[in-house]
Amino acid sequence: MSVLVVGISHNSAPVALLERVALDDDGVQKLMADAAACDHVAEATVIATCNRVEIYTEVDRFHGSVESLSRLLVDRAGATTEAMLPHLYVHYDDGAISHLFQVAAGLDSMAVGEGQILGQTREALRRGQELGTVGPALNTLFQQALRVGKRSRAETAIDQVAPTLVSAALDQLDGASDAVQGKDVVVIGAGAMAGLATATVARMGAGRVAVVNRSLDRARRLASQYDARAVAMTGLAEALADADVLITCTGSSGTLVSRDLLATARAGVADRPLAIVDLALPHDVDPDAADLPGVTLVGLAQLAEALHDGTSGAEVLEVRRILGEEVTAFLAARRQASVTPTVVALRSMATSVVDAEMTRLESRLPDLDEQVRAEIRHAVRRVADKLLHEPTVRVKELANEQGAVSYAAALAELFALDPEAVDAVTRPIGVPEEGAP
């Protein structure tokens, strides 16, 4: 069994195409269930953010799995296979593990080093656990990825030197230094990104902040943390009439702020500048709204272009060093664990042989002294242990070398181990065996 990732992100596709594969909560769960139902897929989960959709799976075959998972994303986009496939990427086994660690550390984010991806990785694990599509293999991998992400942020300043999407977007506005300070800000949404946006503008000294959401209860919960006011979606137009800055980041599948709605809301204040930051995928704000007088619109497409060349130099290099260590250690542990079922099965077989021979001896020598019988049993077991010691130690040492799986297979073949006995050890341990596609 091996790890396979099929995905699409801001690194591989334009924002317009990303919008077509964007997922709401129900869509994420459906994609996870569909992926888990594919042939050759044993486990599955999905990382879905404003700039990526990635399907993580544990598979027993490469080619058939890639085709099935790619088809799920093609169908989601409603695009032709020819138009979609060039923008999909595939990572397999060692490459898939390395990719997930980079994602969790923030190196693959639009804003390098941003911390929100760590929570989104944790959410992918939680969803898979609740839906029952994540098993031992992906659970182990994602838990380690979360630890790697935390280590990268604890040992470097990557999350301090790299901007969040919200901060980076506000930096694109004219007069960024005072884009928010003392201004009336409207935030549409109440999820993680909206929470980040509200916290950011509050920290930057915003005047009045309004949180608008379809669920007024959720808006109230978020607003109460930052001395903001909660507004139902029906009050959006009224809130926009007083706004200097609008930040929107919902999971809605349709446009929330049309050009006509914005024009009507600003009818009495048409000359008042309004800066709009649209971080939603698909977009919440009609792009034509930027044509209205006084309106400046920053969307993910402009933000991606602005951040394309932005890196954090030495911090990025240090995080990459940490990732190199972590990937090497994880792969070494996994390879050693992959031979454990064979070693355990071999020792179990030896124990069975010893027990069988002792039973045979006792039937032939029923009057054997109990102390002598115990000494014989002890001696035979010591002989078996010594004979098995060197091959079992060596197979673990060789596990980190190229062709490690063949050593375990050779051991099983030489000692005629029952495959079912090896599998019986593998299942409880939950460690995937490596295999070629």
C-alpha cells in the first residue's frame, strides 16, 4: 500500500479554474466519500482551501487510482479532460509524504509560511476520521505532518516574516499603512478565514467592524470576540452603505455582492472610497463592481500575482532543512515498520516449532524430570533465538536501503512464512507496506 495525492492549486492552475473546483462543506464530504469508494483506494481525505483541492489516499495500485481520482476533479470542474489534466498534479509515496509536509509547513501556500493551512490540515484529518475514510496509514501520516508544521513554526520565524492572505491583500490597497486604521470595516463570513480577517483588522486599529453572515448566531459568536457587531445577511446593503473596507471570504457557491447591490447600497455615498478584498473561492464579489466610482477590488488572482515572487529567504531555507530531516526520519521509520510483520511472523513460527518439538519429546519421554524438561526447553529456545537474531537485525538495518521490501519478502520466502500470518500482524499495527506502482 502507498500514499497517492492528486490535486490542483494556485501553483498549477489559474484562479478561474480553481473557482470551478471549489468545495463547500458538503462538497468536501462528498469528494472524500467518492474518493474512498474508488477501486484500489483503502483510505481517503481531502484538503480544501481557497487556493487548493487535494485528495490524499492510501492505494494498492497507482495507475487505476490516478485515473479515478483525476476523474473526480475533472467532473467537479465541469471541464474537458484535455483542459483540466495539465493543471492537475500527482505525488506518489515518498513524494506524496514530502508534499504533505511542505503543505503543513506553509511552504506551498500562496502566502508562504501562513499558519492557517495547519488548521486546514487538521480539519482534513478530523473530517476523514468522522466519515470513516481515514484509517491507520493516513492517520499516522497526517499526525506527523501536523507535528512537522508545528516544529517549523516553533524553530523558525517563517510565520512572522510571511504575511497572511488577509494582511497581504490589505497591503495591495492604496495607502496600505492606513487602509484599515479608524475605518468602518465589513467582514462577510464567519469561518476560519473570516475570523482571521476580523482579528487582523481589529489588531490594525479598525474603527467599527461588522460581521455579516447567513447564520446570525455564528456572526454573533465571531463578533463578540472582537467588540464588533453582528449583522444578518439581509442587512448587508445597509452595512455596505457605511463601509470603507469590505473583506469577504465565504464558502458560498454564488456571488453575494453584485454590482447592482453595491451600486444601490452606495447611492448616497458614491464618492466615498471603498476598498474590497475578496478572498473567497469562487469569488463573492462581482468583478464588475470594480468599475463603480471609488471602488478598489483586490481578488485572489491579483493577490497570487503579487505574492508569486515573495519568499522569506533564510527562513524558507531553514524550514526546508527541517522538512528534509522529517521526511527522511518518517520514511526510515515506515520502512523499518514495514518489515516488522515479517519479523514477528518469523519469531512466531519459531516459537511454534519449539513448542511442537517439546510436545513430541515429552510424549516420547513421559518420565523426564521436570527440571530437565525446563532446561531442555530453555536451551532449544535459546538456539532458535540465536539463529534468528542476525537475520532479523539485518533485515531491519537493510530496511533503509534501496530494495528494502525485497529483503522482507525474501525472508518470508526462505522461511516459508504463511502470508496470512504476516497479514494478521500487519492489520493491527496499521503500517502500510511499500510497493511499486
